Amino acid sequence: MYAASLFIDGAYLEKTGADRIEVINPATEETLGSVPSSTPAEVEAALAAAQRGFETWRKVTPWERCNVLRKIAGLLRERQEMIARLLTMEIGKPLAEARVEVAVSAEYFDYCADEARRLHGYMLDGRTPGARFEVSHEPVGVVLALAAWNFPISLASRKLAMALAAGCSVILRPAEEAPACVAELARCCHDGGLPNGAVNLLFGSPEQVVVPLMAAPAVRKLSFTGSTRVGQILMRQAADTVKRITMELGGHAPFIVLGDADVEKAATAAVGGKFRNAGQVCTSPSRFFVHEKIADAFTETMARKAQALRLGNGLEDGVVMGPLATSRQRDRAERLVEDAVGKGATLATGGRRPASLNRGYFFEPTVLADLPEDASILTDEPFAPVAAVVRCASADEAIARANAVEFGLAGYLFTASKSAIDHVTRELQVGVLGVNTTVVAVPEAPFGGIKQSGFGREGGAEGVREYLNTKFVHNAPA
């Protein structure tokens, strides 16, 4: 049975008859069930609980925080299959991908368990005899965590794990498309031994939940993953109470393939990176800048591999790509393809709804080539299984075209040249770069963007520091 409850101050709130949010299975277009919307009183209760939870959790020793986070990681692994199935039903991604997402979420808690023990300040001798300069780090306070729907478990997990490692409490609001799988994450946190109020879960629209919490001075930090447009709105709201913010916003990742690259290896990586989660990944490669001498071979190889991907319900064995998460996403993919083809682009493969799947928000893996410079997909983030291949005469041309957008999250480079790697690494305007790989996000390393892709980092020691204030004390003799 599909169900999820609000979780406030260590208690599950079972509600009937209230405003409900329907959740749709994108593979079948059937209603999975519904979850309750939070009332203003419940939002206030969650905030009060988070304040109390913070006062308790911040006083827990780093060693004990470490133990609790490890227990949460263990529970995620124990419940991996159940959570992964919920994730697939809500978002549509293949079950194999959902299992990996839950496993990676456990890794974030494991990594942050160690980081909790490594938090430290330092001391310097003062400028006068007997004086000391002491620098310490303290948790910022109550955190509002807003996670996107495309990776609902892992995005929520890295926010929770890092905030909790630092000693903060959290109010978590998942995307309306994927509430139940995130509710199970909150259950793991509770069952792992967190004190009441340390993690609270609210469902509801931005107007119901986010707006009042952004206006509350007691919320001291916002961590948001989502679109640049919404991020800009939240930044304006945060200004009124001077909240600390971490923004992981949109991306439009360039994938540069130089003339000396192994075409088969690059195309295989391109297909794996582009069509994972049906292209609904903020780091998904979307603009493929390929040296002109191998562009035809690359396009043909990528199209052939894309055609071989099996589409279908993510719960079925052998499915490699599921549907898009919403009808809006599918409609957007169609518009971008129609725009590009209408302006002269070549459709190498895909570009339509699959004839064999008459229900669900499916769209074929698509490869476009010979794109004109005014094609919308070269400037608008597709967030869909649509790849745009552009010929380039040199690395410098590829870099210039890659940097010519407002986004700066992820980038990719395939080449065997050490000098080219050094050059592109210096010049490409991105926060994370994969060289001969598409893996750019791991718990032990900082992740985030530049330009209009946001600021702040999640992952690594830098990610935990986002949730800490720095205090300087000049301790002089009496």
C-alpha cells in the first residue's frame, strides 16, 4: 500500500480528509496514492520542534553523532529494496538505478559520520604574553532542506547527512512528485536514533511550506537543489532574514570530444551519462562538442547505442530507461526537438514517443546533429533524453561554445592529450569536470556549480562546513 505521513517532533501524523497531494506513476499514468498537505499549524509545529531538536542535537558529542549517522546508513542498506521500488514507482527510473541511488545515499551518511568526528578548530598564540587566539566551528542552527524530484533520496540524504554531522536540525520538504521514498529516509533517520525534532518532514506546496519557513528568522540556513529560476526567488526571500544559503541549480553540461579520443569509449560514456534517469540529471551531458574529424563516427556510434536502449516500466527486468517523471518534461522534450529540426538540425535517432508504449510519459532516446546556432536546445537546459551534437574545429572553439551559456555546473572532456586536459581544465567554466569519465559526484568530494548554476558545495569536508559558523575568540589573561 502506498502511504506517507508528515513527521514532526519524532511522531508520524496520520491525517485523513485534509488537503491531499496526488502522486502519479509516470510509467502507467495511474495514481499511486496521495499524501497530506501541511497546515500552517503543522509548519509552525515543525519549526518549533526543529528549534528544540537543534538544542538537543548540537550538544551531542561528535563521536555519538558519528554512531547515529552510521546506524542510518545501515538502515538504508537494509531497506534498500523497499525504498528503491517506491522511488521507481514515483519517478520512473529503472529499479537498478534506484538501488544505486539508495546505496549512494547510505554512502553519504557513512562519509559524514567520519566528518562529524573530524570537525575541529585551532589555536594560535596571541600577540601579547599569555594571550590565545581560538578559532572554533559551531552549527548554524535550523536548516530548511529542499530536494528536487529527479534524485529525491540522494539529494535529501546529502543535505541531511551534512547538516546532521555539523550538529544542525533539519526541516525537510521533498518534491511533490516523490514524497513516499523520502518519508522512508526520514523513518531511517528516526529509527537510527536521532532525537525528536532533529529531522522533520513536511509535504505541501511552496506557498504552504517554503514561504512561511523562509520568512522565519529561526531558520538559519537554506539548502536548495532545483531550477535557477526558483533559486533566484529563494535568494530574494532569504535576503530578508539574511539566511545562509547553498544553491545547486540548473546545468547544461558540455561534453567535449577531441580528435584524438577513442570514439567507441566516448560514445559509450555519452550514452550512459546522457540517458541515465531519462536525461533528468543536473549534470547530464547535453551539448556534445565533437572535433569535426570524428563527429560523424561519434554521432553514428552514439545513435546506434541509443537505439539499443530498452524503454519501459522501471520495475520490469531488462529496462534501461524509464519514462520522464511528468508530462511537462515530455512536452518540453518534444518542443526542443521540434524547434531544432524545424531550424535545420538532423535527427540521428529518436525524437518521438515510442509507438510500443501508449501509456506513460515515455520519449525515445534522441540524438540531434548539425544543429544551427539558434537552436533552443543549445541554450535551454533540456532535462530530457535529448543529445545535441555540434561539430568543432578545435578545443578552443569547443571551450568558447561551452562557456557561452549562463550555466556552469558540470563538464566532460574525452581526450588522450595531457596538454589538452590541462588547457580545458583551466578554461572550462564549470564547478565539476569529468576527464574521460562521467562520474563527477561522490560523497568524499565537493560538488557544486558556478555562474547561474549556483554556489556553495555539497560533499566532502567543504559540504559539512556549509553548515558551520566560524567563531574567533581572543582569550587574554585576566
